[in-house]
Amino acid sequence: MFLIGDIIELAFQIEQNAEKVYRNALKKISDPKLVSILQWLADEEVEHAKWFRQLKQTVHTEIKDPAVEAMGKSILSDVLGSQSFSLKDADFSEMRQLEDLFSLAVEFEKDKVIFYKMLRPFIEDGETFDFLENIIAEETHHIRELRTLMNRNAAEEKITSDLG
């Protein structure tokens, strides 16, 4: 039902939505450490969006049934809209610690993985399924990166507090 081109376009839109949320959050935060991480997160979403655009250029989608293809595209578009998952209700102005921001970013990446996994039953061909799995792997990689940064930051804060 869903074509890889539509899924990649959806993924691109999710990344753009997240970038917008992070950039808007920059207007509400004054802590330099939080600003720096928010800027980095927004830039990462831009890079993720570029990755999806490049991925889309490598796929060829053969439309077997235009009506089914149109329905799939419509469903994905309606479901997504301006969705930003767990970022939607985040109150960045209340964040005081980097850990809170990292935790939110990890939750957002997890939301995306869950969302993509929910699409699996609606994929009819192997190539599209493989591309979807690549997207899931990429988002899972982002989770690991964020957790590594979160752990590194926690260790640095501990060292600083032990020295101070």
C-alpha cells in the first residue's frame, strides 16, 4: 500500500518538523549549553533530511495501481501533517538541564522508530520493506548517538562537580 518514495517523503517531513520545533525552542532558552545542544539538534535534523532526500534519488518506484498509490500517499499525509511526536508538547522554556533535553531528543527518535515499525504491515514489496528497515536503522543509530552524548555530558558534569 505504501511506496518507498512516499515513506521517504514522510521521513523528510518529520525531520523538517523537528528542525522547526528545535529552532523555535532556541527563542525560548537562554542557557548557553542548552542553546548549543538545541542548535546541534536542529542541524542534525537538517542533515537527516538531506540523507532522506539523497535516498529518495536512489529509488525507483513503479506504480502498479495509481488509486492505491494515491490512497497510501493521502493516508501518510493525513497522519503526519505537522506532527512532531513527543516534541509537540515539550515546554523548552522549563528545561534547566542538558539531560532533560537529551532525554526529550531520545524520546523523539524512539517515537519515529515506533512509527516506522507501525508501517511494516502495510508494505507489500521487499525492496520497500528493506528501505524502511534502513530508515529504522538510521533512526536507531541516532538514538545511540544521543545516548552517547548524554552519557558523556553526565560524566563531564560529575567530574566538574567532583572538582568544584
